[in-house]
Amino acid sequence: MDDLTGFQRDLLYVISDADQPSGQDIKDEIESYYSSEINHGRLYPNLDTLVNKEHVEKGELDRRTNYYAITEKGDQTLEERREWESQYVNLG
């Protein structure tokens, strides 16, 4: 598994649950979870890291708006994380 920060993993979870969310959609959702404002200087470099590590693909919705979509590698990373967590967390 790639060395991702907790924030980057949280971004992956948000993206995996949405259908090609924009950066603003992701920002709104992650701010709701963290109960605080996430500035662009934190959000977009972390999204770019996920794109560069091939966990997320980035495309254009229009000339001003990009979308993000989880890749197979991103799905695999989340699945590996869930398997690792299940060793330590009893959900039943």
C-alpha cells in the first residue's frame, strides 16, 4: 500500500462514494466530516498527490471544473486498508 496520509485516505473514501465529484464537492464533504474549513492549499495538493500516485484520475467537467474518480488502484488501496483495520476493530 502506498504511503498515504490519513487526510489522503479520507479523500479517497469521499471520492469512492461519489460519481465524479468536483473539487468543490469533495471540499464540501470533507469539511462536513472534519467540521472545519479545508483551504484550497491543503485540498488540491493532496488531490494532486492521489492523481500522481494513480489512486485517482482527474478529468474536465468544463473549462473551469475538474472531476475526480477513483481508479482500480485506489479501490484496491481502500480494500487493503479495510482488511488491515478489520484485524484490530471488531465490528460485530
